[in-house]
Amino acid sequence: MAQARVRRPELAARFMEAQDAARLFRPGMTVGMSGFTKAGDAKALPRALVERARGEPLDLTLITGASLGNDSDGLMANAGVIARRLPFQADASLRRKINTGEVMFIDQHLSETAEQLRSGVLPAIDIAVIEACAIREDGSIVPTMAVGNSASFVQQAKQVIIELNLAAPVALEGLHDIYVPRPRPGREPIPLTHPGQRIGATAIAVDPARIAAIVVTNSPDSPSSVLPPDTETDAIARHVIAFLEGEVSAGRMTPQLLPLQAGIGTIANAVLHGLTQSSFRGLTMYSEVLQDSAIELLDAGQLALASASSITLSAATHERFIANLDKYRDRIVLRPQEVSNHPEIVRRLGIIGLNTALEFDIYGNVNSTHVGGTHMMNGIGGSGDFARNGELAIFVSKSEAKDGAISSVVPMVSHVDHTEHDVDVLVTEWGLADLRGLAPRERAPVIIEHCAHPAYRAQLRDYYERALLRGGQTPHLLEEALAWHERYRRTGTMQVT
Amino acid sequence: MAQARVRRPELAARFMEAQDAARLFRPGMTVGMSGFTKAGDAKALPRALVERARGEPLDLTLITGASLGNDSDGLMANAGVIARRLPFQADASLRRKINTGEVMFIDQHLSETAEQLRSGVLPAIDIAVIEACAIREDGSIVPTMAVGNSASFVQQAKQVIIELNLAAPVALEGLHDIYVPRPRPGREPIPLTHPGQRIGATAIAVDPARIAAIVVTNSPDSPSSVLPPDTETDAIARHVIAFLEGEVSAGRMTPQLLPLQAGIGTIANAVLHGLTQSSFRGLTMYSEVLQDSAIELLDAGQLALASASSITLSAATHERFIANLDKYRDRIVLRPQEVSNHPEIVRRLGIIGLNTALEFDIYGNVNSTHVGGTHMMNGIGGSGDFARNGELAIFVSKSEAKDGAISSVVPMVSHVDHTEHDVDVLVTEWGLADLRGLAPRERAPVIIEHCAHPAYRAQLRDYYERALLRGGQTPHLLEEALAWHERYRRTGTMQVT
């Protein structure tokens, strides 16, 4: 069965066990692995590298698309396989190693990593490990449920290890659209003018001589771990939908809206899920990831087509998706993350970006990454690519965390990932703040009254009113601006008691 | 003489005195004015509006390209002409009104204003006031030393007032390249692949029926107020040049580098000036503004061509530039700021962005706008367009201000305009920190030892070492993170005494 998926006969000689392929690695190498939001990641080599590292620590620089599934990041971090990691992760064990300083984490905009590899800012990829569902006659690699940075890794890698995953149907072939911008100078415009347009190849080209090993696996992607919608996420979805309906009424958008992007996670997924209850039809997505909600919207006929760099689904939705692949084939395109998140395309198409905030402040600055201003959660991901360059940057969050001990609306965020220049709309279960065209002093009352939890509004008003006495474009009491976070650290709550 | 510059005979009937044109304005209108970094601004209408407002406050929303010259912003702010202002300013009196909250200031990325006008997020322009050096047979408007947002204002305005400035030579005709992206959906790629390429018209098209008034002026642009290079700016320039030479040696750039952008102001100008002492040849600029240094580099033959949205010069350089216009004609292109700063072009060309920081922190976050975290200086301008989307984001600052009472390198910036994700290189007179590929914990020692003033290094090390004990991706002591600014406010110095 594996042989039938390798259509270039000479490559039959490269079949290898994972532990043998792991011997190709040397300490300190730079490794590019497929995988984006748990989809399309290599399943065997991470574990083989953990074994390999029992002899000597490998201290690899590991670059991926985004997060890996199968606990791979955590296992590799704990075993000393990884010394440096970019551009994103979402693993509890690796997170611990990052926050103790044992693993260096470079938190990047997801459109930028491929560019930095190409220009030589990052060290060149020694070995690429790419999950595939087939290898073509010309040696080109057909990815599985994600493209991520795989095409750029393969272009640059001295050696390519292919994980041929028999659990990924060959029917995925044709879903991908591989386009990689050329080096500068002399780069041409990316010819994409519509979310569903195909501009590249359906497989990743590679000189077959560089394929060092083919490792057979038979293991599904880790299922998505998003939580089902709840009262708060339903309310957030309603606010977002009412806002978008208002944009259509005001004549700023057509009823088809503009292409939607939705970040990974429970709240963004719930908002898209909420769209199934709306009257919107003929929608498009131009996103980095598709979750269950995108499949629901396709099934409901409300989403005309969806472009992304990966598809990460719950087990049940995954099964339905694979069983009905032919139904989705003409309506889904999987692209390199450099293209799915590219500033050129994001501005041209006018993306509506919907991403999750950890916290935001009364002037509209957003923290997406750092708990308490210091400890990394996952990473900025593609939110910056979309928020800076898109038509509309919407950030969503529940108004409280830890049973009310933490307010998601604070006087000053403890870490800034998205500045007030980039943030258009903020939403919690309590309401929506439309910040477009507002100065900071106009933003604060709107954010406090529309978005903050009522239990924190008086405290926020008090801060803002006293800050106003000091004046400025963005009034603050610097000696108090971060006191809420400090209070939580010391007393376990941001509430003044 | 004025008549000869208006080549459409019927428009002779629209000649009008400024005070008569000012009667076209109604309180609360949205007005778009030409002008970008003091260049190409309307000279007569701002003063006529000040007179007009003596009867009743006008409370206009005033949108420009960027800053105006001739004290216009201050005079209008003081007279109650302006209630809202965007996207940039650099006037002491207006700044005071902004910081007291009397004028609402919306501080925008300079590429975004035209997009927000087009999509209806901002109120539509009622009246556009555009400085011109000529009006063509078809009524189209030939701008002067800046394009800014003028083309977008004219597209949208119900009435257009043209200030025909006889002090601006008609020979400027041909320098401009007017291209305005079309509305979405269906927008095409911007076909620009080389900094000097012309993709549009040489004048701003307008239905002549909308030209409500032609006001004749004879008044030069305010001269640029940049200071001459000094010991510190010379040192900063040397560090930047050595770094760029290193990029060439490492094979990451050709000796022609990539197109350069340099922000407005003394330090960026000094760094470009420093390039005249370098061995670089065949350079190009793709910037928002050209200052004296760009003309020097063109004169020296080191700069092959320069694209920008405005040219702001000292009086002497301005005179030389105008006298030798034919020499520069083939090597300078003036574009709408939406194009000069467009994410699509900035990423495609791979701009090297060089901008000034007010302060930066030990992890590489940059404050470009807010003194003490609260009071607006000028605005973010185009720095975010270039830093986020370009190939290389370099931020420069002197290491100290106020005779050493303020350190430009602080534990945590008091306001974030550019996040650590976007900042590649930091430079002060003491040295350069190359942050590319470094995690925050690796950045801090490099920034402290290379960039901070020696008088502040021990204090910074002490903070960082104690913050490390708390752990995290980005270690901080939140209760102390902004204490340096607070100390300066209370005691007049950031130094611990």
C-alpha cells in the first residue's frame, strides 16, 4: 500500500524506519518540520528523535508551520531535542521550558518565517521532515492536512525526510496550491485576486536526489481541542454578527462581506459557528486555519469557498470531512502560510480578521501572548499579519477569567502584541466596541461601558477619570497602570477589595 | 501668470480670493488638505479658515497627508477650526490641544487613511484643498512637492479648492505618478516591481465641475527643520553602515542593498547623510519622504533613484533642487502615500526601514509617539507600514535625552508602537543590537550592552537580573517596569540616586 503511494520507482530504495532516519540528524542542526495547528505534522520522527537524544542531546533549532500535535513538542522539549523553537507552539510542556528559559522561543508573524529563511536571516534548513499522502512520478510531495512552511523547507533543505502517512487519504491530492514568492530583487506581484484562485502547483517540487528517507506512518492528526460554544461565546458571536450586519446596512460591505479570517481556538470557532444562525450567504474565507466551524458553514451552503494553510478538526468532523472529500474539493484550497497570511494579499482582498485576545486595555491595545506580561502562552501566530494589513481587525475575549479574579479589560495591557493603531473592534460577551475613527480618549468610555465585566467597570472608570487629570493623548497613571496585574499576582484577584 | 497655469479656459471663472473660498466651509465638515511633512501644503486656506472661524467655530475634521508647514496646524487649532485631526501632525500648538483633549487626534498608519476613506469607515470628504503648480486642459491637477492623500481626497470630495502656488515651478509637472487602488472586491495587484517604475498618471484626475475655487498663492514650503549631523548621529550612521556592509559580506544583500526608507527627522537624515561617506553605489530609495540627504546621495551619484510621497528640504537644498530639476527628473517619483507605504509593495520590494524611536526597551519594543507614555509627540507616521512589512526594520535613537536625565533604553517602554515581533535592529551612538532570530532573553543583554548609555547599564542589568528570577518568555517586574518614567516625572531624572 505504501509502495503504491510512491510513484517514482527508484524511491522505493529510500524506505526506512524512523529510528534509522533519526540518525541523519546532528546536534545543533536546523530542522524544518511540517505541521500547522496540529494538522499535517510529522508523527514518527519527533518520537524517533526523542529516542535518538537519549545518547546525546540534539539541541536542534526546530522551525515548523505552527503548533504540532501528538505531544511532539513537549516530548522533544523534555528530551533535549529542541534548543530553539519558532515560529509558534501550543504545548504545555514546551511552554514550561520556554518560560524557564531552557528553550529559546522566537515568536514570529507566521507570514515572515519563510521570508527570513529565504533571505538568510535564519540559519538554513539542514533537514526537512514533511508529512505526505503521496509522492509523484517527478518526486514532488503531496502534503496532507496542512501546507505551512513545508514548501520553503523543502526548497532549502539539504536532506528531505518524507513521512508517508497511510492514514491520510490520497484523495487529499489536488487540494493544495503551492506558490512560493521568488527571491528579491525582481519579485513579481502574487497574481491572486480571489480567495479561491489557484496560482501554483498541487505538490511541492523537490529534486528526488535530496529525498534521504521515506518513513511510513499510519496515524491520524491529533483532534482539535476546541471547546463547544457556551453562553459567553454565543453572546460574542451575536455581537459580531450584528456588527457585520450593520456594516452591510451602512453600505460599507456587500452581503457577501469580505473574506473572513478566524484565528485558532474556541472563541473564534464559536463566532464562525454562530454565522450558521445568520442570514449571510456566499461568504468566503481567506484564513490561516479552518476549524469545524468552516466545515459547518460549507455544509450549510453559507460559505462559498475557503482558503487556508491547514485544516484542524474534531475527530467526528474529520471523519465526515474525509468521507465527503469530493464534496469539498472545489471549495477548499490549502496554501503555504506565507501566501495565506501575506500582507500583499491580506490588504488586496481586505480581510476581516477575527482573533482572540488574552486581554486588552481601555485604549484598544491587545495582548495575545503573555500571561501576566511575562509568561508565553502560545505565540502571536498570524494575528499580526491580518490585523495590520486587513480591512477590519476584530479581537474577541471573554470579559473575565479565573472565575472573575482576572479582568480581560485592564488599564494598560501587560504586553502589547497589537497596538491601538491596528485594533478596530473589541468584543466580549457584554458587547462590542467599534473603535474605528476614535481617538484614545473616545475609545476608553466605549470599551469600559461596552466590553468590561460590570464587576470591573467602576474600577476602570475610576482609573480613567484620575488618569484624565494628568492629560495627554493617552492618559495614564504610570505608577498604577500595571497594578491590576501586580494585585492579581500578590492577592489572587484584580478586584480592589 | 496664474492664468497661464490654468490650461482649461472655462476654469478662469473660478479664480477666487481665499476668504471667499473659505465661505464654502460649514461647521463640522470633513476636509482633506494636501501636505505631507510640510511639503505641498495649502498656504492660503488655513489662514482664511482661521479668519472665517472668528464668526463661528468650524470644528472641522481635518485629514491631510501628514504634517503641515507654515504653522497652519497650530493656527487652526488655536482658532477652533479643527476639532478632529488625522493621520499625523508635528505642530507645537496643535500638540498642546491634543494633549489637553481639546482636539481629538487619530494617529494612523499613513498607508491606511486612504483605504478607510474609500471603504466609508471615515466620514466622506466634503471639501478637498489641494496645492497645485498647474491645472491641465482636462482639469486634472498637477501637485507640487507632495502627493500625500490628495488623489483620494479629490476622488471623493464634493468640492475641490485648488491653491495654485506660483512659487512652485511648473517644471514639477511630470514628477508625480498617481495610482489609486480600486475598491474591493476585484482589486488587481499593484503592478509596481521596481522603486522607480511609473504605473499611473502624472496628474490627479477630477471632473472640472467639482472645482469650486482656484486660489492663487505665491509662497514656498516651510523649510525643513532637521538639525545638522552631530557626534552622536555620526556614530549612529557609522553603526548602520557597518551593519549594512556586513549584510552584503554575508551574502544576504547585494551591494546595491534593498530599497531604503528613512523616516522624517534629524537622526534618519543624518544616517542617510552618512551614506555619502560609504562605498555604496547604485542605491535606491522607496520612502515616504525625501530629505536633504536624499538629494545629497543623488548628487553624489550613489543613489540611482528615489521614490517617495513628498520632498521636504532646507531652504538652500530646496533652491538647488528647483534650479536643477531637469537633472533629477528621471530619478525621482512622487506617489500617493497609499502607494509609497503600501504593504503589498513594501513586502514585495523588501524595504530597509530606518525610523526614529523615542525610546525602546530591553526586549526590543519601540515607542515612537508618546512622551512619558501619555503625551503625543507627532504620531506613528509610516513607520508601522515599513517595520511590519519590510525586510529589515531598523530603529535609531540617541541613548539619552535631557542631558542624561532620560534613558532611551528602558526596562519597559511606556507606550508600544512597534512590538518586538517587528523590530530587527536597534541603534544608538554606542552601538547596534541585531535582534533577528533572538528570543527576548537573548535580546536583553545585547540591547543593554550595545545600545544603552553606560550611565544606565548597571541599572538595566540590575532590573533584568531580578526580573529573570520571576521567569517567563519576557521577564519583567511589573511593579517596577514603568518606575523609570515615574521617577523622571517625580524627580526629574531616571537615574537612581
